[in-house]
Amino acid sequence: MSRILVIEDEIPLRTALRRALEGAGHDVLEAGDGVEASLVAAREPVDVVLTDLIMPNRDGIETILWLRRRHPGIKVIAMSGGGRTQNLDFLAVARDIGVAQTLAKPFRKSALLDAVDAAIEGRAFGSRRPKRCPAAAGSDTG
């Protein structure tokens, strides 16, 4: 399978994402923000990056741009629960700068794995926004 770098500042979600991806046979590396991700990506080759967009130290958009400059072939999946903030739709910005897929939080484990498969296979861009499900959405990720 693939080596995936998960960049997420919320530890419980990052852990759930790692478990879901490892359960699907992927090798997973983790980072808590864009600065830490830069260090990981500089020393470990990865096939896919799954990054949150709203994070401390270096946000996801800056991180994606950094990755694009240093690792132009890397496939990036952006995720965010931030929606619109001050008239800025972060997932739309991520699409504009060329991410492979987007995921709107909360999302189901199946949507995560579909987005990863699509990114790996180079399938056309897609945005995953499943019907909102109650608090169980978070538990489906792990």
C-alpha cells in the first residue's frame, strides 16, 4: 500500500485517522502541524499527505504550498471543518491550489478511504461531503 503523512493538530482525530489508514494497509506517519510535517516530509518519502487546513504554527494552505515546491509529485488531500471563515472557504482555496481531494469534517471512514484511493490512483478530483450524521461521525473515522 502507500505511505501517508497525516497532519492534524487534534490528537484524538489524528489517532483515529492513523488507525483507519493502517487498518486499510497503509503505512502512516504523523505530524501535529505544518512545521512538524515539513521535518517529517524532509526525511521520509510519502505518497500521500492528508492535511487539516486550520492548524497552529503553519496552516494547511501554507503547508500544501511548501509541499508543492519541495515535492511536486506528492498527492495531497485537504480536510477541514472550518467551513467559511471571514468569507474564505478553505476547502475551495485548497482545490484552487491543486489538492487531489477534499474532505469536509465530519466525514465517514469510507469517505476517507475513498479519497485516499482516488488520490493514489490519480482519479479526477472530488469533494467528499456526506450527509451530516450525529456525533457518531467522529467515531466512524476510527
